[in-house]
Amino acid sequence: MHNKHRIATLLALTAALAGCGGGTDKNSTPAPAAAPAPAPAPAPAPVPSAPIGVNFVLPSNNVLEAGASDGLVVNVSVNGSPAPNGTSVTLEVNPAAAATVAPVAPSTVGGVASATLSVGSSVAASATFQVKASAVSQSNTATDTVTYYVRPTPKALQVLVPAYFSSTGTSSPWNTLTAGATSYPDVQITAIANPHNGVITASTKVDADALKAITAFKAVTGTTNKVVGYVATASGSSGELSVTDVKATIDNYLTLYPGVLDGFFLDGMSTDSNRLAYFQEIYTYVKSLDGGKYSVIGNPGTYPAAAYASANSGTGVADVLVTYAGNAAAYQAIDPQPAHTWVYAKDNAAQAMLLHTASTCTDMQTALAKANSPRMNTGMVYATNLTIGTPWSALPTYWPQLLGTVDAINKKRTLPSC
């Protein structure tokens, strides 16, 4: 009886487990296995950035006159190679009233876009404006900007001669100077006469030979050549000369050489503001003489502070500034931009250069071409093959070619052979 009870209990437990799924049924179908999770989708490939570059081909001339036109050339690259043909470049002028460009959105050919820039006819001298170029490749944009300056319409090139040489005898360079003026009457020449080393006192006597030479030079038929007296403003032994002494030299020039001088050449001019009032006083004094007919040429020998360029009554310093005096080779590196762009507010005739050690005629022509460029805006020129020490003691060996070069530049003709 006891065994029968145990068997019944086991059978009941087995049935209960089968109902709960804990048993195995040979005739049942196995449950299907779960499907594997799908693999993550691959990330999209990055789009090439296509970097773009834009740059102006720097214009040979970024100094223009009102009403002038010039070409604009822009290089455009994509991924370091010339941009595809038809890539659009947008050109903008700021301020817009200063100039126009056409077309305003040129397309590239071989990676280059071109347009024409035209300066407004009423734009004032000394104005500046910028031209901006921009282009887009996919999501990238590149820009470049170039600045332009507006100068007064240039006057004909002139010659400024440091005639510090002897006026005595038939071999005097003054005779050669006068002969050159006769051969090239269309070339305006201003000679700087220096008969007394820049200081004239009440006891100084007239240099009769100098007076004769000056008179003959100015009398050349068909010319309006000028002579200015050399005035020292400093002495190697005593330093700065007083305003009183300088005024006395000017007065004595007019007494000893009446009627033949057109102005004065102030040597030793400063470049900073320390002596600005000193030179303003001298300038004002010169302009008070004989109705203001005398001109003043100042020689700082380099670009002075912009205040020296003012020639307004009462505040002026000089009508002409020698903004370079020195070696011809070094002149090739001289540039008024960006520090001295005030030169573009002045006539080219208000800037002068005096070069020594221009060894050959070709060196001279190279220097004169640079001076005459709009960027230099220099209208009074001189170059000599003589070297430092006594560079102004005679005329250059290529004196006739110098005059011929100036004449050819003014008449837009082929330069004379050297």
C-alpha cells in the first residue's frame, strides 16, 4: 500500500512538469531559432572638400588717374589645379562709386578670369578703393583683394640737375648743360646753382662766371628752363643753421643774382616732425617774396613724414620734394607703398629723384623708366655715372642720351640707343 502511494505521487508530478513545458515531447515541432540582428549600415563616404584658391595677378600698375581703365586678371584653382572652365568669379568695388568692372562675374578659361576696371571720371586724386574677387567650389569660398590709388593726371617728365660744378672757362659743364638745353628745347630743365656752398653772407661777392652761365642757360631760345639757388640748412661743423641765417642766404641770393633765380633748393631737410616748423617758416618766408613767385624744392633725400608734402599757404614746407637721393641700384627697391601713399595726392612734378652711380646709359634709362611709372609718381629726374663723394661735380657722360630719353618718354617714342 505504501509503494502504490509513491508511484501515484511520481506520476502526478511528471504530468505537472509536462504541462509547464519542462518535459520533452517526441512528436512536437521545435521552436525556430531567433533571427540574427541586422549589421549596421556603413557610414556614407565623405564628400571631397574641393579647396579653392583665388588670387589677383598683381597689376603692373595699381595707380591710375580719373577716367583711366586697366585690366583685372584673377587666378582660380581647385584642389591645387586650375579651376574648371566656366568657374564664375564675382568682382566687387568698394566704394562702389569709385570704379566699375565689366563683366562683374567673369568665368575662368584655363583657371584665369579677366575683366576691365574703369575709374570714375570725377574721382578725386588721392582717393583709394579696393577690388574684391571671390569664387565658390562646393561649400568652400575664397577671396582676394587689391587696393588701387588715384593720382592727378601726370605732367611731362622734367630734369633736375645738381649743377654744383664750376662755371669758369669754356670747358665748364655749364656750357654742356646749355648745349643740351639747346638740343632738347622741349625738355624742361631746372638747374640747382651752387656758387657759394649754400651759405651767403653780407660780405659774399657775386660769382661773375656763375651769373654769366646762369644767364646763358636761361636764355636758350624756345625754352622755359629754370635755376634755383642751393641753400644749406645745416652745417657739418655747427649743426642746424638758424632760420635767420637761411633767410639771409635767400635775401643775398636775390641781391647778388637779381632776376635770374626761380626759387631755392633747401638741402638737409628733415624727414620727421622735429624740424617741421623750421622748414614751414622758411617756406612761408620765400612765398612772401615778390608775390610768391619763387618755388621751393626740399631735399630730405627719402620719403619724409606726410606733413612735409603739404604746400598750403602758411603750413607748407616745399613745392617739390626729393624723395630719393642716392645709389641707382638701391633705387630699384624703393617703393612708396604702403607707407607713403600720400605721394598719390601730389602731382608727379612735386616729386624728384637724384641718382648717382648709374654706371651706364642703360642703367640711367632703367632708373628713369621706374621714376616715370605711376607707382613712383616722380616727375623730376636726374641720374649720373659719377659715384659717391663728388657725384654732382660734373654732368654724366651720357648727358645727351639722358635728355633724349626724357624727350622720348614724354613723346611716347622709342628710347634713344645707348
